[in-house]
Amino acid sequence: MRFNQKDSLQKEISRLKASHHTIGFVPTMGALHQGHLSLVQKALQENDAVVVSIFVNPTQFDNPSDLHKYPRTLEEDIALLTSLSDQLLIFSPDANELYGKEVVSKKYRFGPMERSMEGKFRSGHFDGVGTVLNLFFRAIMPDRAYFGEKDFQQLQIVRKLVQLERLPITIVGCPITRESNGLAMSSRNRRLSAAQQEEATLIHKTLKVVRKKFDSVSIQKLRAYVKQRFAENPHLTLEYFEITPVETLQPALRKTGKKKYRAFIAAFAGEVRLIDNMALN
Ligand code: PAF
């Protein structure tokens, strides 16, 4: 079933909740790929009904040209979702339907983790993500919401968001889905040429080397290694490489104690910005 209006979606959700159905929610910005579909499949396994939203959220883009170029494939997305299950509630509102008259972000205090990596390089990004998810969460009130670990920092921010907003929603993180060549699936991959898709595998390859060396090599040396590897490649430009504990997402200079670490890369292939990450221990 397809909805553009909050009211009609909410009527259907109330009907489902009245008969004790649990609700799963998968928020997306469309241009769906296998990674999104794996979230939808998990949500279908764990809930009686599943809402999938398709909405390119303007407030989370700091760059108007990035927003403009973001792929939009609504009819294809709907066909793909319908072929997966005819039970899905597909919600694709326009900006004013979701936000009201003013399409602006709320200012959140997510703590230090909002200032590293994506937060540092995409100003206001997490306020935009928090604002739109808060609107969706309050409209849908799902039992569980599903997020991919490709956006690991976003996942941790969303866990913080439901605490700050006191929303009784379980946030479920799901593993990264990769192409057979290792490239993390992303809606942005559609903007890469075939050659760029191959070149971009450097990101995943580098993360795998970092994981292999993590126990025996210092973080400083790993940083130098990654910088060098990207500097030697004319097709990709490294924006950041960080190793951080999963709890704080603050760049680590050395390993301490028994913390769980993850490595993160953002890089440009031409104009297309790609991110990926990997658990190290
Ligand atoms: O990960 C995304 O696609 C977006 O940030 C989200 C969670 C749908 C919010 O707009």
C-alpha cells in the first residue's frame, strides 16, 4: 500500500496496532539497492507490518549540488518493494507534508560524536537526520527501526536520538551489504562509471588491510599507510581516515584497554562522495 499523506498512513497504522500488530520501520532516501532490501527483509521477519519511507531529506545536505544530484527513482523503488512483498506500507511524503510549512532542522546535542568524521565534514548533517527521523518516528511510532552499518556514525546518533527524544523504539543495526568486488552498496554508486566502481574498491581493500594489521601496527603507522595508499591513487581523494572506539566515535591516537574499535573512510571518486567502515577487533 502506498501513502503520500501522514493522516492516511496513521489511520492504517492505528488499525494494525488495534489488532496488536508490531510495526517495523525502514527509513530510506530511495534509489533502493540490495542493502536497503536486506533491511526490509529483516524488518519483515521481525514485525507483523513494515513501513518503508522514501524521502530525500533536504535538511541533511550541506551542499545544494549534492542534494540536487542525489538519485531519485521513485517508481522503480516502489516496483522493487512491491515485488519483495505486497504487505509493505510505502510512505513517500513531500517535504511540507512531513515538516509542515518550514523545512528546517532542530538543533540537537548528540555530544562529541556529532563533531567527528561525518559531523566534521558535513556541517548540520546530523541535525537534519535527527530532525527528519524524529518526525517519522512520531508519525509512525514503530516498535523497531532498521539502519545499515555503512552509516555507522548515523546509527550511533540515532540510538542517542531515541534516548534524547524518549522514544520507545528499538534501533536495529544491520551489516553492510557489498558488491561482489567489495564496494559497499550505496545509492550514490549509481553515479559512478564502471571504471570508478572498480577503482572505488580501494576503500574496502584498504579497510581490510587495516583490520589485518590492527593488532600488530600502531594507529599512527596505519594512518600514514592509508594516506600513502590514497595519495598514490589518482582516481580517489581521501577526505578522512579514522580509527575510533565504537562507543565514542572520537579519533583514537593509540589503542587503549579492551575497547572495540572501528576504522572509517570517506573518499571522493570524481564528484561522488563514498563512505565505508569496518570493525577491527
Ligand atoms: O541513511 C539514510 O538514507 C538517511 O540518512 C535517512 C536515515 C533515511 C534519513 O533521511
